[in-house]
Amino acid sequence: MSDNRPGDRSHRRGENGRSIPTDRESPVGAPVIRGDESVAGTRAREAVQFDPDDPESLADAAETVRQFAAGNTNDDHLYMLRGAAACAALVRGEGSYKAAAERAGGDATVSFIRKWARVHDLPRSVRKQVALGQIAPTAAKHIARVGGEARLLLAWATLDGNLTVRDVRSVASAINDGTSIDQALAEHDVTLGRLELTLSPTTYRDLRRRASIEGVDPGEIVTDALEQYFE
């Protein structure tokens, strides 16, 4: 199994030295997002946890993966996250993608299980947007192909740049081929870091006034203020 198997925790240091989680931090199979009522509503009570160390739970995971691979999702984002969790738990429990595919059977291939287990391995901030329907699960599969901080940047660029699933796939492939993420996004007319914000009239007035006096772009002031806020 790859060293970067589902459930491993990885952090990257940003330009300001902060530790940024780029992988899942909660236990494999835990319904952190699916069990969040603010995201899933009443369905949160139905969230299933898959325990890779529990034979009975692992059997449930195998059955879920088999049904998931057969296409029984109805484009339900929460169910697709459940399927991803089952894939990840099955891989951890069986020890490899190949063994997981053999256990699940049906249409569950090694490639299918690997792709969805990687979605389960995405950080919570990204998985939440998948659950809310802001990032398509099929786009999340391609975001998960990218490693490190570029994974997070691509996720947010997907939202802010209105990237299609095909766009995300193209950008992910370019990044993995060695293209910088800002260049890969530029090919799709997306500027990395560009975000439209709505400010209160008072804050907008003061921001514009300060930027004019200091002779800088308003974005520089906003960036400086947010960097201090996130420290």
C-alpha cells in the first residue's frame, strides 16, 4: 500500500510558516461531515461509521463499496461521501487497494477504490464543500490527486473560478506534470488568490481611503490584515 494511504495525516507549511493540514485529520471512516447536523441536517443521525478494525463494520463497508461502485448513488453528495468513507476503511482494513477491490467485488475496481479513498482523505474544509454541493464529488476526485498545499488552492480556485469538472481534471493533471498551480489555473483564465468579497459600506470606505493614501492596492491591505488575523 502507498505510504500516503487513507487516514495518514499530512501538514504543509505556508509562506508565513503556519502548519496547514492538507489531509484528513479525523479517524478513517468517522462521519465527521456526514454526522454534522449543520451540513447534513436530520440525515446526520443516519451517518454510518466504518471501523476498519471491526470485522462486522468492515463487512458493511465492503457491501457499501459494492453498491457504490454499481452506481447506486442518485448523485447524492452525502451518500457519495459515505461511499468514499467505506472505500477508505476497506483499504485500511484489508491492507491494500487490490485486497479491498477483491473483498468488495462487483464493479469495484482498484482504480475506483483508490480514487474515492483519496476523496475521503481530503481535509475537512474541502469535504464540507463537497457535502454542501459546492464542489462536485467528481471534481473532488481530481482535487485529491494533487498533493500538498496545491490541493487546497485548487479546491478554493474551483469555487472562486467556477471551474468545471473537466477544468479541474485538466488543472490537476498539469500540476502533477510539474506545472505550477498559478500557471495551470491561468490556462483556464483563473487568477490564483482572486476572491470577490462584499464589505460593509463603512469598511469599504475606510479600505479605499487607506489604500489611496498609502498608494497601494486594496488587496495588499486586506492580505496584511488577514495574515495577522490567522497568526
